[in-house]
Amino acid sequence: MRPIPTDDVAQPPSPRRRAVFIDKDGTLVEDLPYNVDPARVRFTPHAMEGLRLLGAEGYMVVVVTNQPGLARGMFTRAELARLQAALAAMLRAEGVTLADFYACPHAPAVGPVPACLCRKPAPGLLHQAARAHGIDLARSWMVGDILDDVEAGRRAGCRTVMLDVGHETVWRRSPLRTPHLMATDLLDAARRIAAAERGDETPHPPGAMAGVMTAAAITRPLP
């Protein structure tokens, strides 16, 4: 139990922290399905530069990832924990602090009822991190490579960046699945986040998908 304060002076609340939530597979590292071997990990282009910039801007870096391989028996929690530790060490060697790592262990739902409250596009992982670290979700960002990441961020109350790297194939659009910004990689995302905080780049409201598409996305045929 925490000791009860003995003085009558009210303590000022500690300032809430800002974070950037980063999807793992396809955003932070190249997507190798069910990989838990640290030797096979390859970071996405310019990931380290982007993460260092976010750290310099005062953001915590938190990984939030769906890992259905746990439910499917493709790997164990111990193997995922070893990968998590290896990722943290690799980032630390590049001057990046990984504040935390949250993984949903559940398989996708069969049918319309969600399997859990933590699998993206649900916002549960972001809520867990916010409670644990005192994160102000309204001042934070979610960065991912598919619209489920965007929806998780919006449902948590964050602003969102989607990497336009060709990983989204369904394009189910709705206000919750509209990214505030689009970027080409993590460095571009970090620069756009920093610019938005300075007021140099205005995040787009729901329904403005066309306004945030990159040139590559604009020229790609819509489904």
C-alpha cells in the first residue's frame, strides 16, 4: 500500500504525458508473419530516424500490436517476450527508448461480435498504456499501416497517421477509419506530427480521406 500523506497541502497533479503509439508489423518492422526470431527482424526504412525525432519532440514511444499467433499456437508468450526484449535492445542501441510494448494475444473474431476489447481496431491496448503511464490520449498519436490502426487511434481519442505503403487492401471507409495525416514512412510521419504540433500542418477531420491521400494513393485506383 502507498503511504497516506501526512500534510494537508494538496499536491498538484502530475502533467499528463504525450505518446506516439506505433504498430509493429509493417510499420516499425517489416512484416514477417508470426516471426518471433530477433535475427530475422528488419526495421522499416527510416524507422530509427523517425523514432529519434519523436523522442526529441518529447513523445514516449509505445508499441501496440495484434499477435494472433499466440492464440493459434504459432509461438509462446515466452518467445514473444524474448522478441520484445530484443526489440527494446535494438532500439536502445540506436538511441531510441521503447517506453512499453502491448500485445493483444487473441485471434480475430468469427462473426460480428468482437473477440476481445484489445485487438485493434478496438482501443484497449492504447487505454491500457494510458492508464499505466499517465498518457494524455488527446495529445497523442497512433501510427500504423492499415485502417484498423487508424480506427483504434481515433476510438482512443488520438490523432492518427497512416503509412501509405500498400498494406491496406480492404479500404472500408468511415469517419473512424479516416487518418488525420498520411505519410510514406516513420520519418515522414514524425516530421508531419512535429509540423502539426507547430501548426504548420493541419490534421484533417473525419470524412476528409481524399484530402490526406499522398500522390501515390491518389493515383492508385480505388476499390
